Amino acid sequence: MASPQENRCVGTPQWLYPGHALNAWLESDSSRILELEILSSKRQKHAALLDQAHAKGVRVRFVEGKQRSSDTEFLQSGCRAKLAPFPYKDLASVVEPTGPGLLVVLDHVLDPRNLGAVARNVLAAGGRGLIIPKDRAAPVTPVVEVAAAGACAHLNICRVVNLARALEEIQAAGYWTIALDTHAAKSLFTGSLPPRLALVAGGEQGLSRLVRERSDESRVIPIDRRVESLNVAVALGIACFWWAKDHALTLTP
């Protein structure tokens, strides 16, 4: 079982600026927003955001232009939100629900924009959660959240100490684990994917041997031989929606 220490909120407060990511937190869990800062000269520009913040009970602080700031993005946009550390979920609570479910397990993805793109794909396909390792991997940061276009506020994201142990817990909960591997012999598109599925994908350096061996099977996404491999976010986008065509009952056109 994953310990509470593996999944608790970690890190220092973070800043988000106006956009999909900030809007998503206002809609889903405004309690993460510790304070909204707005330049007094930009108050009218952000009137709608200000009204939404007041409606959600978010503390708002107006900053006078004469108050100096080294945050150039804040000075340009006129607004920023101070967030509590990202609220990672406990793995047990994510794998526990019954019925069809899609999980994605990332093996040391270092690029924050790749992580954000993966999170967006998982949520778009109706996935239940995203599992990332604590070490040698990108954590969820504002860069990730912007790349995810707000998906991180709605998706269960777990951060675990031991990825191989997490796979065992996922399998014990009835999930079939498939590692996406360019060297696998079997195509991802052979037959239907199981309703309870965990897709496992490697980062920029590929899958580690232990994670590959702990997966139930390996499959490959067939591509033109002139292309060596797919970006991890692209590959997982394809794989997630290949599962979704049969099992994502909540998706609407």
C-alpha cells in the first residue's frame, strides 16, 4: 500500500496566471487558491475573474503599481494566483473503485510539458488517474498545469516512491497492466483492451527494465519504419483513446 507520506501535498506555494489552469481550480477546488493578487490598474480587465473569486470565497489582494515586483508575467498580465502545493491523491483511493477504469503509469518523464500533455490526454479519454514516481521525474508544477490546460485540477494524480510496488498494488486491484514498448512483438490494436487497464509508458529514456518486467504484457503502437518512435504524450493519447472507444461510457461527442 502507498503510505500517506508518498502522496501528501509537497513543495512550496506556486503561482498561476490567468488561463485554463487557473479557471479549472476556481471551478473544481477553489480552496487550493490561497490568494488572488490583482494590479489595481488591471482591476477592470479581470472583473469576471474577480467576481468568480469573490463567489468562491477566495481572498483577493490588490497591488498598487508603485509596489515593485520582479515577476514580469504578473506585471504584464496584472493577475496571479498563489496556490497551495499540488494535492496528490493516495493510490489506494484511486484504484479502489470498481468497474471500468483507465490508469496511466509514467516511468520517469522529465519534461514538464510532456507530463502536462499526458495529463490532458488521460482526462480527455475518461481516465481515472495518473501515477508518477517521486524521484527522477517531473512533479506537477505550474508549467505542467498550463500544458495540461486545466486537466490537473480534475484528474487524480498520484506520486509514489516505488513504481514497481505501485504496479503490484494496481494489479492487485484487478487492473491489467500493458507496457508500451517499441520492441514489443504484439500490436496495441490486436483485439479489445480490458475494461480495467493501466497503461505504462517510459519517459525520454524509455521504460526501465524492472517496470517492463512487472507489467503483465508489452505492446507496440505500429508506425512507419522511417520514424523511430513517438513522443510519450502522443503514444499515450493514441493508447488512451483506443481503450476509450470501448469503455469510456461518459464521453460525449
